[in-house]
Amino acid sequence: MTTKNIIKALNDLTTDQLLEVNQELNAIYNKRKKEEISIIKSLVKAGDLVYINHPKCAGKQYEVQYLNRTKAVLKPAGLTESQKMLTGKTVVRINMIQTTLNA
């Protein structure tokens, strides 16, 4: 079944049925997001070098400072300790972290 077919079928549903579908979709989405976060958290720890999947951070490497439940605190990699003190931290969602540049 294609996405277009699903959308056409949704147009025929009542408001109550759409509410039920919406609740199920949110539950599935949240479950997958939690699984994705747990996989990344199992692969990454403080001190690891990572990349951020975002156009403004393309090609820049970051060092993981620490991981919270849903977000990670990063600092730019390859800087001296005095430069790191002057550079602000970067906070990103954990699912934006990549362990390699091409991932």
C-alpha cells in the first residue's frame, strides 16, 4: 500500500476514527524514536568524536561531553583546552548524532 492510498483512505474516515489513527501513529512514532535514541546512546559515550546531521554543522567534528535522556552536549573537537573554555557548548537531539561523516 502506498502513502497516497493511505491518505485517500483516511479521507473517508470519521473524526473519531481519525483520532484513533492519530493516537496509534503517535505511539508507533514515539516507540521508534526511543529505540533509535537507545541505539545511539549504546554506541556513543562521553569523549567520543561524532558528527551532527545538520547543514550548519556539515563536516565539523564534535566531542561528546555528556548525554542526557534525549539530548547530547557537545564541544568542537581538535581545540586546545583554553580554546574549548572559550567555545560554547552545542546541545543537540541525540538522534542527530552520527558516528561517521557518511552515516
